[in-house]
Amino acid sequence: MTAHQYSTNVIKSEKTLYGACQEGDTFRCAVYSTSCEIGEQWLSPDELESNGRSQCACDQVRTGSCFSPFGVQCVVDSDSCEADSFLSAFVTMAKGEDCFLCDAKVFETLESDTTDSVIIVSDQPKTNDDDDDKPKTSDDDDDKKDVQTASRKTNTVSRTTFGVVLGFMIAGLTLTVVLTSYLVYLNMKPGGTGTRNVENSVV
């Protein structure tokens, strides 16, 4: 049983159960019904429970292996091996190799994590996290107003700053017009820099 520290939703986890291959009084946990050898009968997890047999978790399910001169490689099926190198779970077990679907330490780790985790117990009925019908509290309204005020302050310019910038723009435009008018006046004036003195020119 686990829960997130910021949520009231409690998640209950269970072990995945597998079936078994039966031959007489011998049971062998297996992944698929096709994992059974000739003469063995497949029993589903429900059938195992109804017969009073122990349930098969992944740490009890034997798998096959790939035959290799470099050592045993545990695999679930023949798709993980090279051609004609797959050994079934039954043959792998007969050779004295222990290949299981998972390690028992997996459950020890999960139990340790569950013990160390924070479990939130609430007598209130669970509600959807996205429920918009829940009335807003005054604290939520105050927080929302603070965010809106901060956003408004960030996205706006003060009147003083706007006035100063506008004044500089008008002054610059006025100065430009005056200087332009003065230069035009000098060019239009007789003997100004903009006219050529014909008498003193050299032909």
C-alpha cells in the first residue's frame, strides 16, 4: 500500500500471479501454457488457488536459457536466443541452472520502500484532483489576487516613466525640425554655403 506525499490517493499494488505446469503431484510455475512439456498439464492462477496450491509469483517462475559456451543466459522464450540454442525451462532446471523470472529481492525492496514511504490516511471521501466544482477558499482567492497584481505590475509601465520617455521623444523631434529648417535657410541665403560664387570661380 503506497501513497504520494502530496495526494490523498492511495495506490494498492499486488503481485502478478502466474500459472503452473503439473505432472502428477509435481507443480512447476511457468510463464505461459506453452512452457509445459509433454505429459504436463497447465493450471491457471485461478485453478492453482482453487486447488489450494501456493500461488506463483515471478520469483518462483522458472524460465529457459540460451545455450552458450560462455555461460548461461536466462531468457523467457526462444526469441532472445540464436537459432537452435534455446533450452526450455524444464531442460534448464534439469541441467541444474536456476533461471527465474525475477529475483526475490525485488519484493524485499518494494516492502522496504513501502515501509519508508509516507502513508496519508484520510477519512474524507476521495475527490478528483481536477474537480472544478469545489468552492475556492479565501486563501486561494488571496493567492490568486497576489499573482494577478504581480503580473499587472510586471506587464505595465508607470505614468512617470511614460511621461519622461514621451518628453524626450518630443524634444528630439522638435530639435530635428529646427536644425533642418536652419540648414535649409542657410542654403537658400545669397552667398550662403549652398550657392556657388560665379565671379570667383575659375574656368
